[in-house]
Amino acid sequence: MKILLVNPPVYDFALHDFWLKPFGLLRIAAKLREQNIPFYFFDFLYKYDRRLLKIWTPKVDKYGRGKFYSVEVEKPEILSFVPRKFRRFGLPLEYLKEDVSGEHFDFVFITTGMTYWYIGVKEIIDFARKMWPRTRIVVGGVAATLMPDFYKTLGADIVVIRDDFSSLKKFGLELNIETNDFPDYSVYEKIDYVAIRLVEGCPYRCSYCASYLLKPEIRFADVRALADYIEQWYYRQGVRDFVFYDDALLVNAKKNLKLLKDLLDDKKITGKIRFHTPNALHVRYIDEKVAGLLKEMGFETIYLGVETTNPERLKETGGKLTLEEFKKAIISLKKAGFKNDQITAYLLMGLPNQPPEEVISGLEILKEYNIRVMLSEYSPIPRTPLGEGAIKEYKIKDPILTNCSVFPVMQYGIQTVNYLKNIKNEILRSLKFDA
């Protein structure tokens, strides 16, 4: 038995390597290696392919973030109202064909990310079907879990929901992915950072978020195993940047993160590595003790999920914070020693029935804290209360219209979207960050 694992190319208006790795697919790779099942791993978003380096030079910042290789492609007609160039992000398809020519695979596993990235998934399904007509094509990941029937229509033989691989048993393949199955980054020749996770799931049920649909239960990884894993990658390839993919990292932080810190202290690598939180931390859990713990551990970038500063909308969408709690969290973080430009607040733009004035008000309120602000353009996620409402209201049939670069334009128009972005940029330019 041999399996091909593929992280497909992405077709979108923009894509940045904001610590983006196919976490689930890498966990499958680890499990297959553990079970001595041969596999070949191909990541279209890998920046350091030797063939690519002959025609393109990757540029990354000090934390490993950067651009992906891309080429402009024809924009789907349904997106003609969006005045932006459409691109294919990822390695040329010829690279994969070259790598697997003459090979036979019993399964082709394709992962999915955003629900509107299906064009790249379809490209690989069609490629695999042409190369190996009898090979079973398995599609899993975030989008497949949220829209299993849709991915069946794209040509997948099997759609895996969450981590349930039981449908593969009848074909002689047994996979059980557990919380303590960490990703296998040895499939890459070079890596800039390692994504990790301590907490699966989220205690909140925000109406715009699908976290609880993807991971219905809160589960904790073994802290000692995670500490060993971090140590392994620090010494193995000198990785300094570790990125938490947790949606609720601070749940039980005073116990679990404290233990992780103590273990890393014992291994004498505290201060030599940096942690990042792109999925955002819950403001409600941040007090002086937690803020101090984050600082002592070496957290370098702090992202906070504010989403909106409208008190009523905060309650309506899940009530995960109040503005007073946000204020206390910022005070605690700064008291712990975090600089202004290390802290970023996410603010949603384009929520259904959210007037532009609300976004502007949010930007003005956050400006007073002298921290970075990032506008998160809203994307209606299937099966979430807010997403289903938006999909119905705007009569969305094609998932590509849920693209975060598209839906706000449908709601506001491109001029208003650009106006809001310009206000955000002007505010950032006006802020004074520590040297």
C-alpha cells in the first residue's frame, strides 16, 4: 500500500504565508510513518522546492512569514464584479507530475482549507483521476468537514469528516488520529516555523465561527509530549518560531502553559524560541498572571479576537468578551512588558447587516490603545448561524462567493471596502510604536 498526500494550490485574490501549514495532513503523515505505511507528501505551498528556487526567490520576515509563489490566472466570470487580479498560489502542477510519474498509489489524500478554495482541490482531483483511474481519492480537512456533499460532487470517492477515517477500514487502511499525534515536518527539506496545538476545540459558540463544528469537544494534548516535540524541532533544525494553532489556547493556561514553561525551562530553551498566536487569544482569560506567563515563555506576537466593539453585536454573536475585559487585558499585557507593536486586535469587517460606520467606530476605539489593528474581512461559513443566514439572504449558490475578499464587496461595494481599509492604514501610520 502506498498513499499520496497533497496540499493543493490555492486560487484566490490574495494569499500570504501567515504561518500557514496543512496541520491535519502533516498529522496524517506522522501516523503513516508510525505505521510504516509508504507515502509521498507534496505541498503546493512549499516555498523551497529546488525547481522553484531557480525561477523565484522566497522572501520571509524574521518570524518566517512571507509570500507564496503565484501566477495570475483568468478570473471566474462569477467574480467579475471584483476589480482585483485573480491568482493561482502554489507550485506548478508539472512538479507533482514529475515527482509521481511511474508511481502507483492506492489512495490520494487531498486536504482542504477555506470553503471557497475548491478550484485547487478540483485541479488535484482531476489530475489524480487521470493519472490513476482506479485509485481512491480521499478529501478531508476544514472545508470537506463543513461541506461534505459538495466535495463529493467535485469527484472525491471518500470525504472524511473531522478525523473520522473509519470509512477507510473496509479498504484495508486504519487511521486513528489522536490529540497527541503531532505533525511530521520532516517531509520538508527546509522549514521556517513549526505549527503546534495544545488545546483542541473552543468553549464558545460564536455565530460567525466554525471552531466548535470542527472540534466539538475540548481536548488537551499531553504537555510533556508537546515540550519534547518543541525541543526536538529546536535542536533538529534550529527552529525558533513555534505557532499555536489553538482556537482557545488560554483555557486552563495557568496550569497547562505554566507546566509547559517549567518543562521548557528545564530543557534550557526558554528565551531561545518564540511563540505566536495567529488564531487569536481570548481576551477574557488574560489577567496579569497570564500576561506575565506569556511574556516569560517568549510569546513574541499577541493576536486578540475582538471582532467588534459594538456591545450589542458582541452579545448577539456569542458574548466572548466585553470592552472592559479588553481594556484590562491590554493593561495586563503592557504591564507584563509587551510592546505596543507586539499586540494586534482583529476587527471584523462585513458582518451581515453591519454598517460601515460600526467598523469605523471600532477602528477609532481601538486606536486609543495604541496597538496594531487588523481588519478581518468576513466570510460566511456554511453551517454557522451567521453564515447560513448570509448565504440565504444573498442567495449564494457557489461557495466562491463566500470568499472574504468577495462577500464584503457584495455587501458594501468596492469603494466602501477600500475606504475602510484606508482608514485602518491611516490609523496604523498615526500610531507610535516602541523602538
